Amino acid sequence: MFKSLTERLSQTLKQISGQAKLTEDNIKATLREVRMALLEADVALPVVKAFIDGVRERAVGQEVSQALNPGQQFLKIVHAELVQVMGEQAAPLNLNVQPPAIILMAGLQGAGKTTTVAKLAKHLSEREKKKVMVVSADIYRPAAIKQLETLAGEVGATFHPSDTSQKPEAIAKGAIEAARKQYIDVVIVDTAGRLAIDEAMMAEIKSLHAAINPVETLFVVDAMTGQDAANTAKAFNEALSLTGVVLSKADGDARGGAALSVRHITGKPIKFLGIGEKTDALETFHPDRIASRILDMGDVLSLIEEVERKVDKSKAEKLAQKLKKGKGFDLEDFREQLRQMDNMGGLGGMMDKLPGMGQMSAAVNQMQGAERQFRQMGAIIDSMTPLERHFPDKINGSRKRRIAMGSGTQIQDVNRLLKQHKQMSKMMKKVGKKGGMSKMMRGMGGMMGGGAGGGGLPPGFPGGGKGPFG
């Protein structure tokens, strides 16, 4: 996310953050580079101007000249200005109303609106503990109604049926009435998308808005359209008062123009980021955390929250007890570890939130190679029978051939996996013994390139030395 902007800004700011003294000349040169980086990231010109003016005003004043480390203080100012441009703090949904709280979703065709409805339903039910109903008022596209019904089943939301013969107002009112009878907390109304903002679209959604009086009106817009996303949201907001914006497909946005432009152009907060295709790939938009990611400072808070939410603690505890009892670490356990990592968005999803990764493009490329290897491992284990997963030693030549064919891999790939599992199993045995964890960590330190100060990648990553993954 925002990869190209992160790389450009990190490189520029690194040159000035090491300076013992800041002068108007080096501040001017740095700001020129920052301005170019923002314009190349498709940030709207008024936003770039306001941002540069804000940084310049603070940088040439007392705030920097009296600092112990002027270079670091300059970086802090850039971070603070980024946060201000994006809205200073997270803007939660206003659900403190008599149930059901109504959320109206709008957006252009292809922005990912219907998928976002499902993601939001899951977010509200899992994190806010709300009972959610979804309904489609898109009477032009029967497939949209069917798609929402399928997604509702996946995320555990109540689906209110509708069809193309009904009027959007009648569909929404019917859903709200049904929600009251079923003690639903939140009703999310999906609406028809259009290829462009036109009078017919505005008239229809204005009429729907007036009929149901939603507490939240969210505009879903594709982050990859850059500053056009902000301009589209502005035009929509002028016709219909929005309460917030959802940036979809933010994981595919290497520039960051939309994230930096929307608040300034529309005056409306970004409330959520869509960061993947899965139904749990929706993040609350925290301006301070996003600013840290853009400046390659990482986002450890979001990473911790994600681990807390997505890692199955009962399974982790079960594995720990199994190892303590001296029982082996079999391929079923190995598969579960790969699955848990995938739930976290894979290595890429985790690395995106770690500080300094923007300046380690070679390491990132190696991580991507490792991620492909993990997916292959999962496919191989999935092709095994339960017996083979629990007793890998029973896998002979004919079984290897069958497993390779079933997973679309080669026999040498199966052999490599079995060897890697054996190494990892030996390491896991140490965990169950007295002082085993410290021994295991020392062993891993050796694999990583030799203790403190030693470079290298974690064991198993391509180029990272020998270890349980390679």
C-alpha cells in the first residue's frame, strides 16, 4: 500500500533527518522533493500546496531550531502535517440511535460497493457485536442482489430479499420494517452503481435518502483512481450530504493520492480502507497510523490488533500443550500455522506494517518468493490423507507421486517439504523441554546470520540461511 510514495518520501527525508542543523536552503530543497513526490503520487494540487505551506511554516520556526535533533524534528513535523491532511483522528460510525441504525452505501460502478457492504457487515458483527441486516436496492442488476445474498451468507448477516420489479424506496422501507421486527441493530442498504455521476442517479439516490433518513451515508470509491476519487466524492457530496468515505482496493494503490486528497477536497472523513478481496479485509482508517506507514515508520498498533483478532488462541494453546507433552509436531500442525499466517494477510500483509520495510526492496522481493513457497506447501499438505499428515514417515514413493499430482507440483517439492517439516519438528521438540525456548531462539539466531548485529532474514526465507522453511 502506497509503496511508490513511501519509497520516494523515505529516500528524500532520510537525507535531511541526519542533518545536525537545518537551514532554509536544505529545507527548501527537501520540500521541493517532497512536493514532486506528492504530485507524482497523484495527490490533488490544493492538498500539496496546503501541506507544503504547513510544513515550511513550522520547519523554519522555533520548533525546529530549538530541537536537540533538528532532522528528526523535521520528520516529526512532516508526519504531523500528513495526519492533519488526512483528518487527524479516526472517525467512527455514528450508531448511537434508536435501532435499527440505517447505513446507505453509494458508489460508482466497479468501485467494489457490494463487497464493501459485506465487509462492513462482518466488521460490525464481529468487532461491534451488532446484529446486521443487508439489503440490495439495485433494481438494474439482478446479479447484484444475488451477489449480496451470497456474501451475506458468508459473513453471517441477515439478508432481506428484493427483486427488480420493486422501487428502491419500497425495498429499503420493507427491510427497515423487517429489521424492527427481528430486533436488528444495523441495516446496510446497497444502491445501484453508475458509470458516472448523472442526474438520474442523483435523483434516485436523493429520493431514497429522503425516504429512509440514514444515520450514515458512505461513498465507496476506488483508491486506485487517485485524486479523481476525491473529486468524484466531492461532486457526489454536493448533491447528497455524505457522512464519510470508504476507500476500496487500497492494497493495490501504490501512490496514495486518494488517501491524501479526500479529506481536504470533500471535508468528509475517510472511515474505512478496503485492503483485499476477503470479507475481513476492511480496516478502520486511522490517519496517524497511515501517516506512519507512508513515512515507512510502520504500523505496529494495527499489526498487534490484527494478531489479537485473527490468531486462533485456542488452537495456539492446544499446540503448546501438545508440545509440552512431548507429542510430535505433525504436518496437520504445520498446515495450521500456514493457515494462520494466511489469515493475517500473508507475509506481505504483516511486512506492510513493519518499520523500515520500504527501504528493503530486496528483502521484500525475497518475502514474496517465500510467500509463493508457503502457498505451494499448503497445496501439497492439502493433497495428503489424514494418515499421511499425522504420520509423514509413512509417505513412500507411490504416495509422493500421488501427492505431487494432486497438488500440481513435482516429487522434489514434496521431498523438500518433508525435509523442512522434519527440521521444524526437531526445533519444536526443544520448546517442550526445560529451557527449550531459549535454545530454540539461539538456534534461530544462528540461522539468521549470527546473533546480535548479524544480518540476514529469518530461517526459511529465500536467502535467509538454513531453517525450518529452507
